[in-house]
Amino acid sequence: MVNGLSLFGGKRYRILNIMDEFNREFIEFEVGVSLPAIKVIQTLQRAIEFRGKPKSIRVDNGPEFISHKLEQWCYIHSIELKFIQPGSPTQNSRMERLNGSMRREFFDAYLFDTLSEVKIMTEEWVYDYNYYRPHSTLDKLSPIEYLDKYNLEMNYSV
């Protein structure tokens, strides 16, 4: 979750980011003035429709993640909810890195007038991040290139 963001007129907003830890792919996001548990669940459902159901989800201890609604939803869908220890963002370092990069390269570089504008430009940034941005931890491949390489290698080893 990236907090502390403001539109040009001063209205505060937040963004929820969902990333696949395997290949660092930015799977889904949600932008809003507030992001209650129901919005988190809807965003997770979109991510599952796109990529499939994960075995677990790693989250911090924000109010949207410690809600009973999210806990019940995860239980019903057999998804383990893994909480990082309070005050230990390094336990979620890949997401913290993504959020930091997004803040420095994107949110600090633009002024947005509306949440719609934030959503549209975020989609463009995410596309560039997933398809063109090389990662040193992924053999200097983009997340999509790394996933394609992995899938190709898995097909050859079967």
C-alpha cells in the first residue's frame, strides 16, 4: 500500500499494489481515497481472475488487512494470509521496493488532478514496468520476459 499521496487540489488518496513475488510482476492495483477490506478483496479477486489463486498472500498489519472480512475470504478460498511482523517492512522487501520505485519514479514525478488520471497513468507505468523494465534479480529481464523464459524452460524439462 502506498500512502501519503495527494492530488493537485490536496485530496489524499492511496494505492494498493499486488505483485507476484516469483517474477516481480505487477499484477493488479486499486486507487482510492480509502481502501477498506471489501476493496482489497475485489482487487484480489481481479488478480486471481488474471493469474490464478495464490497459496498465500503476504501483507502488513494495516487495518484493511487485519479485517475479519479479508480473513474469512482467505479462509473460504484456502489462501494463507501471512502477516509481516509490525515494524518489519524488510519482511515484505520486494513489495516495499516496488512501492518505493513507484513513488520515486512515478508519483513524485507527476501532478494528478483526479483519481481517474492516476488510474490511467498507473496502467501505463505498470505496463512499462512489467514488459520493459529489466531487473538485476531476474537476470536483467523484465518480469514478463522472466516468466516467459521460465515457462519455456518448464516445457522443455517435461
